[in-house]
Amino acid sequence: MWLLAWAISPVAFPNIVVILCGNKKDLDPEREVTFLEASRFAQENELMFLETSALTGENVEEAFLKCARTILNKIDSGELDPERMGSGIQYGDASLRQLRQPRSAQAVAPQPCGC
């Protein structure tokens, strides 16, 4: 089963991040839309695409991570400015701004000994 809600065009709003998720990947024999059809649709409409399974959890977290990475890349490249009103993005707590750095770039604080 596929559900596609198409209300905002990424062509009209170039900085919007949209991902097309084909759910029920675990029911492959009952598929009505082929992977090729879905990926072609996503490519033609400038969408990211993943097949997911809510039952098994396959690619569910990856869908959110992929969107988040894309948004952060747009912020880093200057395409999106979270400080600009109407950008659609805002930071919460100021300490969260440090999350923009990749984990490998963040200093790892030594853990105190629990002895």
C-alpha cells in the first residue's frame, strides 16, 4: 500500500525537504508499485526516496536521518538560514546548535570512573 500526499512542490519551494516513503516493504509479494516506478517518480519530482517497513522498522529511522542531514547540509551551504523569519526552521535551546557538527568532529568528554 502506498500513500502519497502531494501538496507542496519542491520546484516551487526549492529549499523544502521532501522524502517519499514507500511503506510495507515487508509485503513485497503484494506490491502494486515497483521500486523502479517509485524511484523514477521521486527522481522526476526531485524527491528523496526510501522504501520502509513499519512492521520491521526497516529504513524508518533512516528516513528521518536523511531529511535531517539534508536540512543541515542546506544550512551549512547557506541555502537555508534558520535565523531568517519564515525559513521554516528554528533552533530550540541554544545548546542544540552544536549538533550541526558531525559526531566525529565533536570532542568526546572522558567519562568519570564509576569505581
